[in-house]
Amino acid sequence: MNVYLALSLLLIYFVVLIAISYLTTRKINSESFYNANRKSPWYLIAWGMIGTSISGVTFISVPGDVGNIHFNYFQMIIGYLLGYFVIATILLPLYYRLNLTSIYQYLKTRFGISSYRTGSILFIVSRSIGSSVRLFLVAMVLQLAVFDPLNIPFAINVIITIALIYVYTYKGGVKTVIYTDSFQTFFMIGAVIATIYVISDRILPAGTSIISAIRAHEFSTVFEWDINSPTNFYKQFLAGAFIAIAMTGLDQDMMQKNLTCKSLKDAQKNMFWFSLALVPVNLLFMSLGVMLYMYADYIGIEFFRNEAGSLLFEMNGQQMKSDQLYPYLAFNELGTFAAVYFLIGVIAAAYSSADSALTSLTTSFSIDILGIDPKEESKKNRRNRTIVHIGFSTLSFLIILVFKALNEQSVITAVFKIAGYTYGPLLGLFAFGLFTKLRPYDRLVPILAIASPLITWILSYNSEWLFGGYRFGFELLLVNGLIMFLGLWFISGFSGDKKSVLQSDTAQN
């Protein structure tokens, strides 16, 4: 692909985002940044959330990871549906009843200030790492397509990418993000469909069904029943349900959009339609993965596995991971049409995930840590919010550089492993608040939030020795949350406070 064509596409795309930002930030106030004045159409949020949840990880890593775990990822998608049902019927009513802007304000109502700050910090750590890892994958693709041919270092690439995101989000916040994410979702899905079409046109005999070809491939296996396998169905299903609850329902990034709806009913419609749409969209990405490997076989690419069992291939004397298969084929083998669609799709994936994350991180830190009132119009609040926005942009840059130096595995695997450790304590905190009447000793909660992931890591590291060959997969999130839950139950005896959730809510109102 011509580098100047790629650069032109990037600039045009950025100009469109700036135009959307301009149109959505006229006649706004401070509250618009945090909750869009609670006037967002639910269907627009539902469509945009697909793009946010897809991100660069789904766009590139899921198709590539089909070679490692086949369609086993779909077992988690089934679990997601259960998790989204819990969000729509339990968490959203709670958030709307308390009229929250930051969802972690619930922890202050239920437990106290230490728990509140702990929940917010857990989110900030989780989302800072997770969103940066997602953006890293897309930055690698942009490096290959645009910056390497121009001899521009990777660090400059990341600075430019993050700076562009900052420019169109710093003023409008979530109000702008809702519209830009909806716009970008079209390009992501369109890119996948275009790539499947190009590959099928080249390698499938006339009259051959794409669906039949995918179903016949060895990588299309969905279910894994070996209990000792990390991709066992029950592990994946439960992990999917709790990952959805934790990474969507307990995540300020995803919930901030839901809380911009006009009413609880609209927010629930958004969540139900979003969850239903996500199933075929993820199937589409996994189907693309099969088509990519079919095309790789067609042109003679040979694959091999490293010591960890991950699939690799070699090009020009360089070992490449499964994450790199889609970009390699798009830029080198599938022609200009597919390359253009791929580049637009990957840019959309980068911005739709990162812009939302940057806005939510700014929101959480501003409200939960600095105590900014989102309704207050003042130069001091706007200045502090801008400083926080710049600060998280800088932090993302640093995390990406560190991850580039250390990462040796599939990015989607890395994202879910990180989530298992960082979202687990959040899952335990909210579950304890919702399903018990106990009130733990608030000052000990931060200690538990550190101890829980540490104990989880020790169990995971020694699982085969402790549990007769059993290896943990993504269900580490559930284990982590359970440890946090039990710890909260234990320290509840130190407090003597038996207030129920309903009592706490009544006191707050």
C-alpha cells in the first residue's frame, strides 16, 4: 500500500472526527463532558458501544487468535449475554436510582470513602492498562503502514495517535464520543465484510458458500470440554459472564455512555440491543480469522508454534505473531482495496476505544479523586479537567512503550489476563454490596484490594501442583472476585455495622 495514500486516509479521517467534535460541542456546558446532559438517543449509544467493545483487540487479535484457540472465544460470547442481562436488570436500575455520574459513587454510599476511592483507583489502573494495550496493537499497524516507510520512530507514532484523540475529546467529552463511536463502528464492520469478500473471491470456487467453507475448516471448532484446558466451555462461559459484568457493568467507560440516556428504560433497551448485536459481530470477526488462515495456506505461508504453544509465521527472516497475520495480508497480499478498508477499520478501532477510555478516566479521576462537581461551571474545574485529560494521555503513551518492550503473547490474551487481576476486586466489592447486608470495615478495603490479586496470582502460578493438573484460564476474574468477597465478609465483623443496601440507598436519598 502506498504510504502517502495511507497518510492521506489518516488525515481525512481525523478531519471528519474534528468536524463531528465541532458540531457536538456547540452550546455545551461542563455537565455535557460527563453525561451529555442525559439527552443521548439509546440506539445511537447501542451502535457506538459495539465499536467501543470491539476496539483494536477484536479487530486484529481475535481473527489472528483463531489459529490458537479456534472458535473457542465464542464460548465467552455466550457468557457475555448472561452478564449483560445482569447489567440491564440489576446494575442499571441501581445507577439510575442513585442518579450517578461516576458509578463508583455507589461504593461511597454503601461502604464509605475508602471503598469509594479504592473502586475508582481500581478502575483507573484497569482501564489505563487495558486501553493502552488495545491502542498498542493498532499503533503497531500504523507503524507498519505509515510511519516505518517514513522512518518515523514508534514513539512519535504513539504521540501523534494519542494527540489526535485528545484534540477531539478534550472539550465535548462523552457527548462527542457517543457520535464519533457510532460513526467509527460502520467503518470497522465494513472493513471486515470487505476483507472476507476479497478473500472469498480469490480462493473459493464459484458457487461455494462462504459459510460452508468456514464451517468445514478445522479452526471453526467452538466447544472444548476438557476440564483441564484453559478454554474449557464452563470456564469460558462463566468467565464471559463475569468479564461482561466487570468490564462493562462495573466499568466507568462503558457505563458512562449508558448513563447519558434520557431514562432507565432507554438505557436498558440500549443494553439489550447492544448485547444481541454483539453476537453476530463477533462471529463475523472469528469467521474472518478462518478466511485469513485459509488464504495464508493458499499462498503457502507456513506456521509453527513456540514453546508457549502460540502460533507464529515467518516473513523476510522475521518471526511474526498471529496478531500480525491480518495486517500483513491486508498490506502485502490482498490488494489496495482491502488495504484501504483495513486501514480505515483499524484507525476506527483505535479511536473508538481510546477516545472513550480517555474520557471515562478523566471523568472518574475528576469526580472521584479530585471531587469536582460535574454541574459546576468554573475556570478552576475546567482547568483541572484539562490537566487530568493531558495526564492520562501521557500515561497511556508510557504504558504503550512498556508493553511493546515486554509483550510476547497474543494481545487479546494479555487484555483478559490483566482484567482478571485488576477487575476482580471491583467485582467482589459490588457483589458484596448488592447481595449482603454487611458493611465491612472501610479502612481495610484498600488492603484487601491489593491482597486479592496477589493471592489469585499465587493460586494461578501453582494451580497445576495444587489442583492436580488444573490450569486457570480467564476464570481468574471469578476467583479473584470471590477472594475479595470473602475478605470483605471477614472484615465486616470489625465494623459491627449491618446496614443493608436499601438502608444505605435510603440514607443517601
